[in-house]
Amino acid sequence: MQPGPRTIDATYRDENGTTIEVQADPIFGNATIEIATDGTVSLNGTGLHQSIESVTGTGDVSSSELNLDIEMTFVGGGTAEETIHATKEVTETPTPTPEPTPTPMPTATPAGLIQGNVDCNASVNSVDSLKILRFVAQLTVGQESGCPLIGAVVALFWGDVDCSGTVNSVDSLKILRHVAQLSVAQSEPCPDIGMPLAQ
């Protein structure tokens, strides 16, 4: 009596040049299913059951599944058919870890810089606040000759009056608070607004 048709379910990883090993199948023993780079599928069986004379298989593979039709020829005559249906294993592609942005190395602090006096004129005033807002809005900012550009690294980011690590509108507000003689919160140790920067 020859076996009836059955379907063997499996999985595979890549549709190009992949080999799937079937071990100790009760009908055709150990088998190798090969997926060629052109997408064709073939089967080779070894260690066949003693009643099987040969096993042949042909099939096709798509981007998500493989189908293989197998025909077994029995010793003494007769054939049986089987189907192997395999779905492609989905492997998660790891999300790359972003590279950290390098922190610029500070250069020597030019002489005479006053924390918050971003245009290097006579004193810290509301004009310095306005210039930081223009910098944040990516507008031109007028400064005295020899004055560091806002955002340049001196002892800190020039214009980062609260030492938060960036020049933004909060720095502008803190300069206005200083001008109005209100308290100003900073990340310590941070030079107070209006104080000379250490050289």
C-alpha cells in the first residue's frame, strides 16, 4: 500500500542559495532542499526508506514562500506525491544605534569676555538678549570685532549663559532677567551673567 499525499510544513531563511535540511523523515529519510540563486528549488534524498527507489522534487520560491512537489517511486512499482510548503522566516533588522554627536573641545578663552555680553560691547544689556534670539532664528548678528560668534566654544558655548549645553531663547530670557535684576537659574558650576570668564 502506498502512502497518501501529505504536506510537510517548514521554514526557510533566504530565497537565494539557501539549503534546508530535513532530518529523519519517516518516508524519505534525510533530505536536502536547495534553493538556487535563480529561484528554482530541488530536493535530494538520502537514507531513503527501503521501499523507496527514488525521490525527485521540483518547485518554486517567491519572496515569502516556497512550494516543492515531490514524487517518490517505490521499489516494485508505484508512486506517491508529497508537497513541502515553507514560509520565509522574518528576521528583525536591528535598529542602528545613532553615533553620539562629538562635543567640541573648547579653545582658550579670549581675554575680557563677560558672561552674557555676547556682542562684546560695554556691558550685558537687552541688546545681548535680542542678539541671542536672532542667532536662534538663524538671522545675522552684529558683533564687535574680535568677539566670538554666538554658539562658538570658548570656555563654554558663547551665549549659553545658563550652561545648559546649547544657546537658545531661554538664554535670551535669562539675560533679560539679569538686566532687570531678577534671579537667574543656571547649571552649576556656571559663570554668573556679568562676570568675567576665567582664562
